[in-house]
Amino acid sequence: MLSRKNGMPLWRQIYLKIEADVTSGVFEPGQKLPSESEFTNLFSVNRHTIRRAMGALTDDGLVRVERGRGAFVREPVINYPVSSRTRFSENLTRQHRAPGNVLLMAVDTEADVAVAEALDIKEGEIVTRITSAGEADGRRVSYSNSFFPRTLFPGIVRIFREFGSVTRTLSHFGVDDYSRKRTRIISRMPTKEEAGELHQPKSRPVLITESINVDETGTPVEFGICLFASDWVQILVEPS
Amino acid sequence: MLSRKNGMPLWRQIYLKIEADVTSGVFEPGQKLPSESEFTNLFSVNRHTIRRAMGALTDDGLVRVERGRGAFVREPVINYPVSSRTRFSENLTRQHRAPGNVLLMAVDTEADVAVAEALDIKEGEIVTRITSAGEADGRRVSYSNSFFPRTLFPGIVRIFREFGSVTRTLSHFGVDDYSRKRTRIISRMPTKEEAGELHQPKSRPVLITESINVDETGTPVEFGICLFASDWVQILVEPS
DNA sequence: ACCGATTTGTTCGTATGTATA
DNA sequence: ATATACATACGAACAAATCGG
């Protein structure tokens, strides 16, 4: 299998072998690779030789290594385009992925300062909060809270349950077109709850977009806070 | 000199030391560096630790090693006297740069896959890399690498140092207007090196924008990778 | 909350091969 | 031919992060 005579270093031969297994699908995206010690036994070489190969694979973006956990085949990232007209499910369908939006919770609550300011209403006014999770290819990629002013959309929860999408729900209330007024993008470590919702370790950061959608008249109709698993999602800002 | 307690690996500390000596001119371009065994004695570490640092320096294009002969400072085509505090003056928001930028390094290097693809050139073609850091209120907020195709902008570094701004530098080359083709935004944990450059703990995530600027004809003129300290920076996407 | 097992990261030690001066 | 210097590889130990019970 490995040759110590043909001039090609062992680590390079191992690199090529693993690379072939990754690109050919023997190891699938996201899958955990054998540990260094397992590879050591498999190839009958020293751990450093394995590490040299893994380092090169990491540099070349084929694998991702997490200390204390293992090495994983890098998943192709999911693009999340942001423009003035952004729809989550549309973004994903455009990439031929199966989008899934799971409604987790829907409650009426009082608007706190941030929500009130975003929706241009008074603090304490009742808003409907819809919590949902986004999935793509069976992977949890987002966790979002959307706030709607209840006075504008009474009974929005039932409609949302029925249609399962923000666009069609708002359309039901006569808001046929809305656009993104502004998007704020930040990044931080997740809380334990957030990490749990995103099915990711709490040691990995999350990407967060805070956006305000307004109707044709400029009235805010939705304030959304969306958390993305940063390992799997990148945000693409395209000129509109 | 070296610390075994501060969390930064010895090889990285050595890397930074040698890098500083190279960029500051203690070791001049083309000059032979001390041998591995000499470095071993100088730093009182194992030869492998030196080799790790030299490997990184090689990867980053600062030195070039010749088997059986030694390691040498890579000669940039243009010789840059290192006055490491060059100020960007104006029009910085366009490059996602905060006021108070310092030029850290400018070297000609070979384009890797990502850079080549972004600039629409061949891998290995020479590009000019300008590394700089942004500061605001005395706090390090960004660390960026910009890549320019050298064939389009020969001697860009001297011009850049003269004008101090990307806009005016490109204008000198006849690129009077350029625009952002696309911006990719991701977030991840920083490497220790990146955390060091950003003067932030390595436990805080970084926001990263990768952008491509093109001229009127659509030809890529700059590829920039900018890291932000996510604790201090948020990205605002507003409709244009 | 703690402990032990697993896994990756770093460092030192050693040996052998190969290219160059 | 010998010495120097880089390249590769193996072995051992410990540190740091993760995960399960």
C-alpha cells in the first residue's frame, strides 16, 4: 500500500489516500474521520506522519479538525444571500436543497425595548413571537425568532401554522410585498440553549442577523433575529 | 524571551520573532538565515520547534529554504524599507476599514487557489499582498489582507505607500472606479495567531468578510480578507 | 460537579536519508 | 570524501479540550 522507496513521502501518500476517500464519498461530508491513533494503526506509521497529512488536508480545506473531538470531512457551506429582498426558503431552494422550517413555538408577548424600536411601536405593546428552526439537507442550520405587531396581524399563528412560511402568511394579511430595511450582522458565542437548538457544540460561534422587514409604505411588519450555525452557513451580500 | 506559560506555542513565538526580524530588515532579502541548529541554540528549543516555525514562515512566503544550503529571506521584487506605521488616509469605509489603519506588511507572493480564483488569475501567479490592521479608539478591531494582481499593478506597494489609500492607489493605475462584486461573510473561532493580531482572546469569535472589488469592466482588481473582532464590530447591510 | 477515557496539540529525543558545498 | 544542512520518520511524554457516566 504505502511505499517507502518511490520518493514520495509517506505523509503525502497518506494525504492522497484520504483525499481520494473524501472526494469519492467514502467519507461523507460532516462524517468523523478515524482518529489519529486509528489512522496510525491503519497505515502503520507514526502519529506525526498522520498529523502531517491531516495538517495538509486541513490547509487545503478538505477536513476540519476539532481538538478533543476529532477530524471531520468539511461540509460544503450553505450560502445565505442577503439583499433587500431576502427569503430564507427561496435562498435554499435556489441551491437545490430541501429547506425545512420547523415551527417551535408561537406566543404573544410584550415587546421589549429592542423589539419595540425595531417595529416602531411602544414598549410593552403586544407582539407575536414565532420561534422556528431552519433545516437543510437534514442539518439544523438556523434558529430564529420573528416578531410581528399583533395589531397588524391578529391570529397570525394559526395562519403561519397553515402556510409554514412568512411570505405566504403575510400575503394572507394583504402584505404582498415587503423588503428588508436593514440587516445587522454580528457574531458571538451561543448560549447553551442556543447551541442546543442549533445542534452544535457551544464552543462554535454563531452568526446572527437582525433584520427589519417593511411593507410598501415603510411600516415595519417583522423584526427577525436569526442565528446561524457558522460552521455551515455563510452570508453572501450581493449588490441589488 | 520565550515563554512556556502564556499559551502561545514556542514555534509561534519563534515565528513572530523571525518574522519581525525579516520585516524590520535585521535579515535582509536574500540573506541566509541562521541554520536550524544555530536557531536551536539561539532559542534553546528542539530542532523540530525551529522547523515548525520555519515551515510556517515558508508557507507564508517570508522565507525560502534550499535543501542542503539553508534558509533565505525571500526577495520581494520591490524592496520595501520597513516603516511599519503607514496610515491609510481616506475612503476607508469602502474597503471595510476603520480609521486608524496601520500597514503591517506588503509582499509579493504566489496566489494560492482561493486568491487565484477570486482575482481570476492562474494559481501561482504573483500577487501583491498588503496586510494591515485597523484600530479605533486605540483598540484593534480589524486585521486584513488585500491581494492585488501584480501584472495589473506593478510596483503597487510604492504607490500605495505614497498615497496611503487603496482608492487613490488604484486611481494612479487608471482604475478610477471600482465596486464590490460580492462579499462573503463568515464567522469562526480565530487561530491563536489571528487572535493575537486582533488583540483579543482566542475564545471570542471573529467576523470575516471576503470581498472582491472589480473595475468598470468587471476585472477583479482586489481581493480582500478582513477579520473583525466580533466583540467590537457589527456589519450593517443597507439597501443601496 | 467530578472523574476517567478519548482525541488533538505541542514539545523533546533520536535516527536515517539526501542534496550541497 | 567529508562535513553541513535540510527532509522525513519514529518514539515518548504531557497539555488541553471534549464527552460520557
